[in-house]
Amino acid sequence: MTKQHGIRYLYAGQRGGPRVSFGPSWIALLTEVDTASIVTGLQVGAVQGCLMALVALALTVPLFFVHEVAGSMGPASGMGMGGAVRKLFGVKTATAFTFLMSLSDVVGYAAQYAGIALALRIMGLPVVPGLLAALLATVAIARRSGSWHLRAALLVLSMFLVGTVIASAVGSSTLLVHSCTSGGPRLGAQFFFMLAALAGATISPWSIAFHSGARRIRTETRALRTEVLAGSMASQAIIAMAIITGVALGGTLSLGNLADALRPLGHMAPYVLGAGFIGGSLLALAAISMSSTWRIIGVLGARRGAAVVELTPVIEGGAAIALVIIAGNPINLMMDLMVAVTLILLPQLYLLGRVASEEIMGQHRLSGFRALAYWLSSAFIALSGALAVTMTVNYPTLTAWLPAL
């Protein structure tokens, strides 16, 4: 690696030189631990037990290799994934990719608004006004998608989210030893559904899209990989903590037992947990809205302030809020959406691997061990999700052929 292809600063403002030396990849990885992912972890633990935490930790490996490629896109090419797809495949393919990612955005928005709806219910606050306020915040974030101050604020918000989940695990520590000896996963249709949800909670299309465009300046490869590794380990450790906390809660996750995760805080528990959930959802909402704005600018050539840029987060966010209101139960909706993510990921992972070429990324192209690790990781995530969905839908038929299950 020569200095020509890597610079010393990871995170620099447009004026005044470097401001923050750590952040873009960390934020991208922490957006993987949004409220929907934490609720998924809690539900997986409550239903399938502590051993699923080991599965979450094992998923650190594919998470790292996928995000290492996504995080290298900007520094190596100066463009995000949308712009890279346009350059390599042309406008038609890039436009189709934009529509596909718009569907992904709606799924992502719905997952985050469901998390906010859950938080509002925990705190006893009205849901619809809160969701409308969250939509306004989403639009405001999209309009300031180039702000370095906003990104620094997201870094602080990610730390708050980490602290909330750690507090949840510590608050449930007296119940963990007994709960984790109560048995392992129970193989069945529910197990495969939970496995798919956990896979979707690990790698999300909006986090990959955000990561590919979050760092446009060049960076030293070792520093980037260290930050991606730290973020991957932190995000999966949080999911593992959520799973273990879910085991301590017992049974099936509900509004009634969620606040028990922070029982030592007494009457403040619902508000601390609700604030943590809202913070996690806002972090992911910021990533989705910012990556959506970058994609429209990069693929369609629109300028900031153009109607398509201004209206996209409103339309996508409005559709997502409608879905949350219609669904009614935010916990079940988040679980269903995490399973859907495993299928939405398939074309994105394929395109990311294709655009990580010499034409786009130069000497940092995907090759050798990195290519092998990336494609194996992508196949593991995508195929495990597809298999889990298949087993969930067709489990009664499969058990007739495979009685041992």
C-alpha cells in the first residue's frame, strides 16, 4: 500500500482539515444494530435460548467481510454504490437498482418506525403524532445529508445505543445463569424463522448502501479494516447481549415484559428503554435517508433541492408509516421485516461484488482472498436466509419427508 492510495485521516470536513479521526465505518456498523435488530435479538433469545447468542457472534465474520468491501468503495472510487453501478452497467441498470433500493428503503423505514412505535407505547405516548414527528426528522436529516456535524451527532447517538443495551444485559444479570441452563434451540418451523430474522438483523441493505457512500475521502487500508472489525464485533456483541437478555425475560416478547430488562432502574425503566429504542431507530433512519439522497444524486444526476430529492424520503417514509399503522403489532412487524431483508439482500450483494472491480476500485478491487471471503460471506447470509424462509413456509411438508427433524 502506497501513500498515494491511502491518506492518514479517516474523517475530514470539507473545510478546516480533519475534524474527526474515527466514525464512518463505526456508524455504518452500528446502524446494523437498530431497534429492529435488538428486538429481534430479544425475541430470538426469549424463544430459542442462549445458544443463539453464539450464532450471532459467528455472524461477525460475514458481517466484517461484506462491510469491508462496502466501506472500501468510497475511498477507492470516490463514489457510492449507486454511482458505481451506473458507471459499470449504465443508466438503465442503475435506475432499476435505484427502484430496488427504494423498496429496501421502505422496508428499512418501516422497521425503524415500528421501533419508534414500540418505544412510544412503552412510554405511554401517542403513536401517530410521534411517527409523524419522526418522519419530519427523517426529511430534515435527508436535507442535511452532507453535514459533518450531523455525522458527529450520529456517532454520539450510537454510543448511547450501545450503553442502553449493555445496561439491559447488566440489569438482567441475576436471571441469566438460570435462564441459560434451561435448554438450547428447539428445532422446528419457529427456529428457522428466527434464524432468518437473525440473519436479516445482522446485515441490512440500507447499512451497506450507507457505508459505501459515507466515506468519500481516501483512507489507509489498515485503519479502515480495523474500524470495520471493531464495528462488526461491537454490533454482534450487542445482538448477543440482546439475545441473552431475551432469555432472561422468558416466554415471548411483549410490551408487558420489555421494561423488565431494565428493572433495577425502577419507574424510569420504560423511559430509558424507550429513549434507547428511539435513538437506535433515528440512527438507522439517518443512514437510510442519507444513502437514499446520495443514490438519487449519484444515479439520476439530480441536484440537492430538486423535487425528486425532496419528495423521496416523504413518499418512502409515508408508505412505511402506513404499513406500521396497518400492521398494528410493531414487534411482529419487525420480525417479519427482518426475514424479508434476507431476500432483498440478494441482488445488492451480487451488484456490490461486481462493482468492486478494477474499473471502479483500481488496485483495491475485489480479488484473491478478499474475493473468496466476500462471496462466501454473501452466499452464507443470502442462502441461509433463503433456506430459513423456505423451511419456515414448507416445514410441515419437509417433516413428512424428514421425520428426524
